[in-house]
Amino acid sequence: MAERNIESVNKVREAVSQDLLGGRIDLLLGWEKGHYWWQSRPLFARSEEDLEKLAWDSFCAVNLSRYLLEELKDHDKIGVLVKGCDARAFNRLLQDNMVKRDQVILYGLPCPGMLDYNRLIEKAGGALLGITEENGRVILNIESGEQEAQRDDLLLDKCKDCRYPDPAVYDQLLFSPQGEKEGPERFKTVEELEEMSAEERFGYWEKELSRCLRCYACRQACPFCSCRECFVEQENPRWQGRAYQPSENFMFHLVRAYHGTGRCIDCGECERSCPVDIPLQELNRKLIKDINELYGDYEAGLDAEQEPPLLTYRPDDPAAFSEK
Amino acid sequence: MPRTGVFICHCGSNIAGTVDIDKTVEASRNFPGVVHADEYRYLCSEMGQDIITKAIKENDLDRVVVGTCSPRMHENTFRKAAAEAGLNPYLLEVANIREHCSWVHKDMEEATPKAIALLRAAAAKAALNEALEAPRLDVEKRALVIGGGIAGIQAALDIAEAGYVVDIVEKDPSIGGRMAQLEKTFPTLDCSACILTPKMVEAAQHPNINLLTYSEVDEVKGFVGQFDVKIKQKARYVDPVKCTGCGICWEKCPSKASSEFEMGLAKRKSIYVPFAQAVPMVPVIDRDSCLYFRKGRCQICEQECPPQAIDYEQQDEIIERRYGAIVVATGFDQLDPTIYGEYGYGQHPDILTGLEFERIFNASGPTGGKVVKLSDGKPPKKVVFIQCIGSRDKARGMNYCSKICCMYTAKQAILLKEKVPDAKSYVFYIDVRTGGKGYEEFQRRAAEEYDVAYMRGQVGKIFPEDDHLVVRGIDSLTNRNIEIKADMVVLAAATVARADAPEVGRLVGINSDSYHFFNEAHPKLKPVETHTAGIFIAGACQAPKDIPETVSQASAAAVKAIGLLSKEKLQGEACTAEVIQSECSGCLNCEAICPYTAITPVEIEERYKDGVLKRTVAEVNPALCQGCGSCAVTCRSGSINLKGFSNDQIMAEVDAICLQR
Amino acid sequence: MKKVIAREKLPELWKSLAAKGPLFLPIQEGPVVLFQPWQEGAEINLDAVNTAVSPKDVFLPREETYMQYRCSGKQLELIPAENIEPVTAFGVHPCDLKAVEMLDKVYIDQDPPDALYKKRRENTTVVGLSCSEPDPFCFCNEFGVDPADAPGADVMAHLKNGSVLLEARTDKGKALLEQAGDLLQDGSKETAEVKDVKTADFGLNLEGLPENLKERFEDPVWDELYKSCLGCGVCTYVCPTCYCFDVEDFGHEGEGQRFRCWDSCMYGHFTAMAGGHNPRAGRKERVRQRFMHKLQYYPEIFNEIACVGCGRCLRSCPVNLDIVQAIKALGGETVEQR
Amino acid sequence: MSSANVLMPQQATILDITEETPDIKTLRVVGKEGMPFDFMPGQCAMLSLPPVGEAIFSITSSPTCRECLEFSIKDVGNVSGALHGLVPGQQIGIRGPYGNGFPVEKMKGKDLLFIGGGIGLAPLRSLIGYCFAHREDYGQIDIVYGARSPADLIRKSEVKESWAEEPDTNVHLTVDAEFPDWDGNVGFVPTYVSELGFSPENKIAVTCGPPIMIKFVLQALDKLKFSPEQVITTLEMRMKCGVGKCGRCNLGPVYVCKDGPVFSLDQLNALPAEY
Amino acid sequence: MSAALNETAAGWEPLIVSFCCNWCSYAGGDLAGTSRMSYPANVKVIRVPCSGRMNPLFVLRAFQRGADGVLVAGCHPGDCHYTSGNYQSRRRLSAFKRLVEFAGFEPERFEVRWISSSEGDKFAEEMTSMTEKIKALGPNRKMRDARWQSVTSKV
């Protein structure tokens, strides 16, 4: 079994139970364990009993902020456990006017990064019984004994180059901050793709996108996708056809990414949610990179007060096309 | 399915010469929804319009497509024709098969298929057109003039004379502007103050004019006919009603500050009027230098003021008013030549700008009208004028010509000779530009009768040596180096936009060129209009100008404003944005980007489970919306759309155009 | 008929099969394995137990054009445009094949039959593949699926050490093996090395569940269970027993085509009517529909639960709201205790 | 032909279009060779108009009419809107018939009460026509029909003139509010049904109309002591296939397209109320 | 005229869709016309009120439906009739242009230009040079919906 880190779960539970049981919040959005030790799923806690199930381990990847969209219809005040990305997601929703700050209490969880089950399995090279963690290392319990690995090598893609593991907004910070990170390889794949010829790049994307099922998990998991009706479903005009043609694949994915311009918080939930592993985050990161280059550094979700780059302009802005 | 009629114009041979009309008509018949197609030699003629109206009635058409010249030309003509037949005019679409087709393509083989494609797109769009109604808007019969210089004064007087109330907002304590700072005006050499002050007084006394001096525009909302403006009237600390303008206060005031009016060449008191003929003759207290405000003691002015007009407790006041039209006449600044180190400006008291020199001539100026060097009080015997400081200087400054320098330099050289008969003037110039009535003659006089030496060339360095200034330059005609030992140097610094012009532009919603001069709507045909309806520009805020040009432009702007104010109602924009509130998620990104503050949040109620849920969505004020459609692009879910250029209309055009390759 | 082929010879077999018509098999596509048509150079992965998406694509393509239209004036011409050719599906695991049989009940057995599906089904030769290792997500044992055998296969394949045993079960299967000719060797004496494949044991009690659920449409369980659902369609698209579809036109007023494509009951638009009314307006209704369909509605008509324990929803649901969660919640475990 | 694709429409032509109300039109449709198919009252058909798409509509003409099929269509969406814009002679696609239809056999020998509201008369009209054609099989017929305003009543002349002339038949019209030139009853359909006070004895009530009307009609009938078996209604759902496969229109294990759209109230009560 | 034929034959002609803002670029196009300048008929203009109206989805739709190049033209920065439309579109379309290039489109396929109402010559030049560049690149297959193509080939 994975080390449950009883101590930290207790600390989280302690922090929230007073508010939940004392009526300061009506609902707590947290995580509980799923069927497997490597799955932690959303928990909607309203009672002490619910809180018993609370989990805080290396598999709490699900971004909980998005649930506020629905749950705030039924609750006056909600507590949410937020990692760095969840907090940025909250700011995103705040900026999109989807939530009000005073409706929510944020319990900040500085995040060490979440582990990727597939990487663990790969590392184990066979049946994996469980893991224990200590000091940035992961010990894999495999049938033949134990195997040790660097934790950083086993992170989810979305966590690998996370720059802001600490919540940018919170009411209460439950652990000591991790500190801002470099994320040196954040744009590595983007840059590699940029190096390719247009033909190669098109081929790359055509192949990757060909797997798309149009399940819209990327959209549903995304904190910037908060439209009531997505362009995909609109009838007049019919922006997006339902066919699985390459042309329709590009339409959906380019527009999805474009709609995140200056809005994507780089949480990577889109990519994590994708059942066929399309590298969606690279499209988002391309836009982040370009916006930063063209219109100055902007990290969506870090500061809800800062105007998103597509909602403002400067008369002397540069352009990606000739202005002569 | 719509019932569309297509009408194609030959425009004599203008279209028919390059577009096969028969083929085009035939092709049009096969477009979806087209039930009638026809052609005519001149569709815009009475006869042509009749053909359309008749066909609409006879064939029960509910959409019309005309293949004609540019919609910018005759869209309205045809819309009226459609309206005559009882059709909503917005159900008509124009396919531009002249300017965008027959005139730019060489033969029928090229132009005909393209004309068909454009018509097909227009028909596809028309099928989705909806009947639209342009809102009828009220006009507030009051004008605002921003800037109380000669342009503003003239515009205000003209508007007031036509019977409309005008407010002049001037940020300085007195109206008068730059013209008040001038000594004499070219080419007639009449005294600037003598011709200006009567106008200032006339403006002050005009029953239809309100002067709001020492005031600034804080906010402009609304739209043509109904601009809601907030004006900040800065605290003067003097009650203008009580004040008699007797002058005792500024006489007695013990503290001094540099005089803005005198370009910093002289001091003024902390309580002051900027100049002797100021209108209104009500002083202001400059908080920054006033002893009372700085240190809490003094209060001499308060003690001395006979009518007890001093009021230290006065606060800035916000005046909110609605105006039908706005004239922007904010004037210009002079470039600070410090940036050009080689001229040594700021390093030596005898290196002056043109405007500073202007004050030296003035009887009420820093030298009492005596033309002397500021360094030693002696009259200058050799004065070097250098033209184009910052103007026509691609590398370092502005590309444009400041327009007035050649003339005022000639004027100053003449005046110098008159005041200091043994003085000698040298003018370094690039070109001498004297377009204007009597200008060339005036400049020739300076050169020929007043012994002004014009030298085509550039000055490379100015530095003091002993008791004079060494001016080193090159005569570009002879390519010789020149060195002049001058007593004084006058720099014709460029005429530049006011430092706060970008801010003013943003406030009132007009745009400017790269030098921050405000843009006219059309350089030839709409020289005083801006792209924002109801806002007009006059004077040097648009581009460098001399006084006569400024005054004529001001009157022109006034006429435009008067024309607007005289209307009972204005026709608003029909193609405005519209929110589908049930789909709107209320992110309000549209509100953030709307240039007209036409979008506001509104709370709606929706059924949810067994109860009702309140939520915020966007709402468009169609009177404010000008129909740019940027909101429709910002809205990711397409919940806000632009009537007349809706998402499905544009997509239908794309589809149709791509069908016909 | 039993035949044997050395594993390294398989590519040759595939190539020869593909020459006769489309050959679908598990292909490594970047990080995932998908059931896709064979192409020269494709990276076949027979060791992957479960493809990311089930092979139902072969029988019920995600997109299928069946009509073309041409309009001119008032004339409208409607032209059938099916394009169904004989195909081979190689490496279908027992759970997935069982799921196809469940689709058969809807698309073939239930009147009127769906001609497109039926034709595809008849035109497909299925090479089943027994499982030697379970995936951690597999739980087909719970549904009585034998990982070692897919009864409905035309040919049953068993991976052996270094070779593959192919056993023809039907005439179609025999024909397939015969076509392969010399590539295959006689395997009449070979036996499959049948392993006892133990899949995950969630301790589900399915006995009487469909009957029990009949009265539980309004059960409070639903008020909790749906909450974590994001409203995406992952579960339905990866699921081998989901079969909903949509019909859409593509084209303009002049001509175009009509196709059907996968759709998902998890989408709000799925049931939204033209006037705006939506009988399954919320996530709760949709989650209930999906699980009730699997566990009650389908069994009510066809007498078996519409789940084969392939584990795809356990693996792919971004928030782990899978059928096991649902069964457990409905079977009187976690949620009900609240 | 069992191998035919059930989703494939056949070609049909619009004979004519009549405007019933501001948002309802009746289309008369004929197949390539006369009737596209045989059907029973209460059944539906898919009409298609590419590239707009397909939608399902109930057939409003009686099966005894052998000239054409009639559809009364309210403009609520893309397909219905496009159909409204058509002109006579336009060809469209049609497939069907779908659904179970009304239980005309079970209704034999009974008195019949038809309660319709607005466009809800469309399926009833097919059944009413059928009953008139087989007049001897059925007893007393009462027809209660209402709409928001006189202008919203469909098939007005037919209802008022032909139906009322039929033997043993009463037509009761009502509109929601007072209108000039309206001398009929004023009031909502359910209220009118209560006021008319029908006896449930040997009677079958068939109702169709907007959901809110049906809800209150059912209450009214319940008060009049109609048992659920005596009450029949039809449902509308989003449908794509019409043959119980595309997965949209189920109420529990029952598919409205195939097993409905006609249900007796007792059948409906046993199903999840997801409509 | 068959598109399919067009593309295989040596005389393939590209289709360029240009979205022009009503106030500057469309008027610039009008001026090109009144000045009898010439540019290739491959360019077909769709009038939009402002470059700020330019939804990137329109561009993608044009590519889906067979456009070989798309050119958006608007007022020069500072000249927007609506004050800020082109400033907004500069940001949006810059990000979008980079995105489509990242997706594998050649940079020439999608362009943005500022053309004023007095720049009839520039309008003609840009339209000509766009056409020439696209001709050099050849037909665009990327994102083109093969189904639409089969449809258009029969028109």
C-alpha cells in the first residue's frame, strides 16, 4: 500500500472539520481513495463520517475547483482543498465571474507533485503492490522485493514542470510552502515542435489528434472551459461537426486551445483526463509561451486582479505578422 | 427558405464590360432560396430602383441581393428602395462586383466567376438576415468644448451664436491658451493679445457659454447626442463669486514659484493669475508652493482679501453633465530640446526655444519687453535661429514638419531687428516653407529688408566660450564649416502633441496617430470629424497649425456640432450586439473589451430544481453599442452576437465563397 | 482446425490478411494501444490486454456515412452510400467479444435489425485472443467471462511461448486459416497453455441487482453518486457495450451526405429537444441513465448486465467514477451507509 | 427486405403547405408512388431535409386517407423551421412509420373522450379520423380542444364543421382568454374538462398537448374517476433512429420511439418519469 | 468548374478569402477599384465591421472549406473606427497565427495586414503578393474537409 501519510491527512482533516462541523462551510471538496491505492477521487464531504474518508496523498490529481460551478448552486459556502493548480483554477473561475470569493474557503495545500501510475508500473517492470515515499524518493514494492526511484521521475506529466506548486490564493495554508520552481522543461516539447518543419508538425498533430474520441473530457475537466454552451454544441452556426474527420479534429482542438489563450492555468487536467493521451497541454503551452513572448509574462490564475492578456492591449503591442 | 431576389447592375459598361451579366444572372437563379433574378443597366437610377421595388412586390420577395458597386457607395440607396416596397431595409445585401471585381480584374473569364462567388456569398448571408430597427436617439442640445485656446474659444463662440449652450473646459486657470503667450502674429505683425483678449472676454460674457477653467474632463460615457461627461473642477481656493480680481492677494503673497505662462523664465506668486489679461480674472492658489498649504502658516491672502474670497477648505468638485456634441481643442506643446545635447539647451540661459523667445519680446514678459540676454541683461547682437529641432528628423524625432517655425522665426528675426537695430540674425534651415497668404512675402522681407542671413545647413554643436556661444555647423549648399560666435541661440523646437493627449484620447474615445495628434475621420473629406460620432477636433491637437488655420478648423468643427445639435433625433446603429442570456455564462469578458461601455452585467432568475437561481449575465445597451462586434469574438460560447454580421451569417459567407472556386 | 505460427512470423500473416481486406488489430499509437486498421510499419501490440478504446469500432464505426443527397431546385435525390467490405478483427479479447454479442442483441436480434451493423458483423472474421496476464483494471471474472476463451470467435488465438496457436471455430474461421496457407503450420496436436487468469476481485454481488434496481430510480444514492461526474463522455466511448449514436448531415443545399456517429448519453444535448425541454437535464439524470442502462434497463430486456468487466472506465474516468463505484454504491456499500 | 437500412429515408414530395397558426403549418406529403407506407393512428415518421437534418413528427392524417400523409408541424427548431420555409413540389426524405400507435382495438366499443391542446391535436386528429371512418366500432365521441387563442387552434374549419357534424359527436372548443369574435368557451382545457364533467363509464380518454396541460388534464380525469387504464396519452422525445437503438428516448427499458409514443396512464406510471 | 480538376491541372488557382474591416481595408479595396488597380481574382473579400469582429473560427472554417489562404485586413493601429478593435485583434490574431503555424500551417497561409482606406495601392499589392505566395506554396490540404471537397468538385 502507498504510505497514506496519516499525519498530513490528519492535519488536513483537523483544519477542515472544525469549519465543516461548525457550520462555517456547508460542503468540503476534497479527495478520498478510489478502488486502488493509486487512485484518489473527489470527495464531497458534509459530515464527520465523510471526513473519515479524506485522503491527501500523491494521487490527488483531480482539480477540485471546477466542481464549484455546480455545487455553488446548492450550497452557500464551500470549502475546497486546493493545490497550486487548483488555486489557480479558482482564480480563473473568479476572473470569469463564475464564483465569488466569499462563497468559498480555500485550504491551501503546497503540492509536491502527483505521481503517475503508468510511470510507476513502467519503473516496476511488473506487478506493483504499493509504494512508500520518503525524502523525494519512492520505494516501489514489487513481487521480488523493493525498488527505489527518484520521486521527480515518477511525476505526472502535468506536474513535471509545475512552476507554482503553492496555492496562489487561500484562506489557510496547511503546510509549509514548496516555493516557486523553475519548470525548466515546461516549453521543451513546444520548442521541439517549433523546430520541426510545417509538414512534420502537421503530420505530428494529425496523428495525435486522430485518436480524439470527442469525449470532451479535456473540456469538462478544464477550469477555463466554463461556458454554459460550448461552441461545439452550438447549432447556429454549426462551428463543429460531429464527424471524426481530421478537419473536425483540428477544429475542435485548435479552438479549445485558442479559447484558453491567456486563460489556461497550465494545470494539465485536459491532458491527464484524455483517455487516448493526446498531448493537449502542448497546444495550451504554445499559447502561454507566445503570449509571454509577445505581450509580457502572464501566468493565468496567479493573480485574479491582473487583466488577462486578451482583454487588454497596449497601443505599441508587437504583432506576429508584418505591420508595415 | 427565404424568397430571395437577385438584381445585377451593369453600371453601364463598368460592370458589364468585365462581368458576363447573363451568366451571372443565370448562376444566381440556382443559389439556394433565390426565386427571382434580374439585371439592369443602372440599378441605382430611379428606373433601376423601381425594378427592385416592383419585383419585391410581384414575387413576394423577403430578401434582396444587389450585385452593384461598393456597399459604401449605394447600400443606403438600395435599402431605401427595398423599404419602399415594404421590406425591412436590413434584409438587403450588397455584393460588391464593381470596386472589388469588375474594376480590378482584367477580363470576363476572371471577373465573372468571382462575381458569381460574391453574389452567392451575399445570397447566403441574406438568407440569414433579420429585420433590424435602428434606434432613434435623443440629442442633448448642449456642447462641450475641451480646451480654451483660440480653437476652443472660436468653436464655442460659433456654437453659442447658433443658440446652443456650450461649456468650455480649460485645465489652466485662464482661457487663452498658447496664443496668449505670443507677442505678435505673422505675417501681419498685429499684437496677439490685442486680437485674442476681446474674444476671450466675448466668450466669458456670452450668455450661452460657461467657462469651466482650472477644470479637466474626468470621464466621458455615452454616445453621440448623449455624452455623459464628468468634469473635475479643481479647487482654486478662491471663491469666484466673491473675488473681484483686485490683485491684492497676489501682490501680498510672500511665496513664489516658476511661472508656467512665462515658460519658467519668470516667477509668479503662489496665489496668481497666469497673466494680466486672464479670463476669468480669478486667481488660484498653487498648493505646491503656498506656505499655508505647505507649512500651515501665512494666510496673508486670506487676511488681505477685501471681499474675503479666499477659501482654503475648497474641494475639487465633480460636475456631471450631458452633451450632444464634443469639440476637442486641446492644443499643443513645444518639444523640450534638452534631449538634443548638442544644442546645449538648458545648459546656458541664452539658449532659448522659440516660445521662450516670444516671452522675451512681450512687454509683460520676464524682461518687461526688453530684448536682452538673460545671462547678463545686455541686448543680443548676434542671434542664431536653428530650425527643425525635432521636426523632420527621422532619426531622432518626428518625421513631420511643425509647420509654424519657419514663419515665426522670420517674425522673431524681424522683431529683433526692430528692437535691437544693430542685431544680426542667422537662420539655419533645412527648407524654408512659406505656404500661406502673405507668408512668402513676409519671409522675403525678413531676409532682404531685415538682413537675416538664411543658411541651409545643420548645426552640429553649440557651446559657450568666453561671453558668447559658439555655434558650429555646416552650410550644406557650399559644404563649408561655419562657426558663429553668437550672443543668443533660438531653437525652433518641434510642435508636439500635448503630453496628456493619449489620456484625453482614451477618455473621449478618439484615436490618434503615432505622434499622438488626434486623427480626423478622413484626411480630405472629414477633417474635423473623428471616428467617434459626435466628437470633433479643432486646432493643433490634430496637427501643427497656425492661427488662421486653427480658427477656420474651429469654426468648421462648430458647424458640424451645430448641425448635430440641430437634429431632433439621431438614427442609432441597427447592427448592434445582442446577448442570448440563457446561454451567457456571465464571464463578462465582453464588458471588459467593449470600447463603448455598452455592456453591463444584469442579474436574471432561472428555474433550478424546484426553485429559482439568480445569476449574472451580460446585457447590451443598443443605444451605446456601435456594432464593432469585438464582444462577439471575445465570447467563446457565441452567446453574444452581432446583428447584421452574426456568426452564422459570416460562416455562411465563408461556406458560400469556398463553394465557388 | 488448429494451426500454429511462430510469433516472429505474425507480421507476414497480418500482411497477407491485410492484402485481402481491412485488418483491425491492437496497434501501439504513441502512448496508447488502439484497435485500428493494419498498415505497413504499424506497431502491433498483442501483449496489451485492453486497448484504450474497445474494438466495437469495427462493428459500429465511430463514423459511418450511409446516404448521399443531391438537391437541385425542388428535386432531392437520396442515394444509399454504405461501404461495407469483409474485414478481419485480430486479437479481440474474450471480454470485448462478449460485449459485441451484447451489441448484437440490440442491433441484430431486436426488431428491426440494423442492416449496417448486421452486414459489418457478418462480414467480419473475428480472431479472438485469450488473455495470459490480467491488466490491473480487469475484472471480467466478476461477470463470468473466461479470459482464456472467447466462445464467439471465428478463430481463437492463444499466445504461447514463441508461437501462437490458432483454432478455427467456424467456417469463416477455417476459411481464414486456409487462406493463410503455408504461413501456418499444423497445430492439431498443440494445446493452449491455459492459465488461470485472476482479475481484480471487487467482491461484487450482482445476483438480483437488475431486479433490485427496478424500484430504485428515485433512490437517494443517485443524489450522491453523480456528484464527481464531470459530464464528459469518456466512459461511454471507451466502453465496449455502449452503443448510442447520433445522425448528422454534412454538406450544403446542393449536396452532401448523412452519417451516423457515436454519441454519449452523458452529454446534455443528447436528449435536449428542439423546443428546449430536456428530460435528462442534469448530470444526475445522465449518470443514472448510464448506470441504470447497464445494470437494469438492458438486463430487463436482454437478461444480462451490460458490463463485461473490461475495466476501461476504471482506467479512463478522470475522476474514477466507474461502474464498480456505481455497483458498490447500489449494492449497499459505501454510499448507502451515509 | 430485411437487409434494407432502416435509417435510409425514401423520397417524398410536398403536395401543399397550409398555415394553421402563426407558428404551425400543415404539410401534405406524398411518396414516390402514392403513400410512402401504411400506418396506424398515433404513429410517427422521420422527415428529413438535408443538410438541415431529420426530425420525428406524428402523422396527423388518418390512415383511411389514402392520398397522402399529413403533418402539422410547429416551428420550434432547425428542421421544423426549415420545413416551414418549403414550397409545394419540394422533395424531402421520409421514413417510418414508427411507434406503437393508439390501441384502436382495445378502444372498440368504448365511448371516447379526446382532449387536445394546441399542436397536441395533431396525433389525435389521426385517431379521430380513424374512429369516424370506423364509426360503428366506437360509441359516443367527445372532443375537447383548446389553445391559447382562436388563432392558435389548428384545423379550425374541420374541427368546427366536419367533426361536429359527425353522428354522436360533440366538439367542445375553448381558448385561454377572451378574444373578440370568440363566442366559444373561455378557460384552460383541464378546467373545461372538469366543468364538462365526463363520466368515466365505458369511456377511454385520449389526451395530447403541452406537458403542463397534460399534467392538469390527468388530475382532472382522476377527479372524474377515470382509472389510469382508461387514460391514454402520447409522449414526445428527442429521437434520432426511430427504432430503439440510438439511445435517447428511453423511459427505463422502454423506448418511446418503438414501444410508445402512446401509453396508457397505468403503463406510464410504472416507468421512470423521465419525459 | 471542378475544383478537383483545377488542382491537378497545371493551371491550379488558389482560393484566398480575405476578411476586411468596413472602414479601412474594405474602403482601401474600393479605392483600389476606383483607381483601376489590378490584383488576382483569386481573392474574395468578406466584409466585417471591424478587424475586432474577426473570430479565428472563421479562418479555420475557411480552411476546412477549401481556402488556400486567409488574409485579415484592418485599420492601422490607432485608426480603428471603434477605437480599439484592431488593438484587440492584433493580440488575438497574433496568438492565433502562431497557433495555426504550430499546428503545421505554413506561415503564409494565414496573414494579417493593416490597410487604410487611402491605401488602395497597398490593398492591391497585398492581395497580389498573398496570391503569389500561396501559388508558390500550392494547394492547402491541411484541415481541408475531404468530404466538402468531394461536394464542391461537383458544383
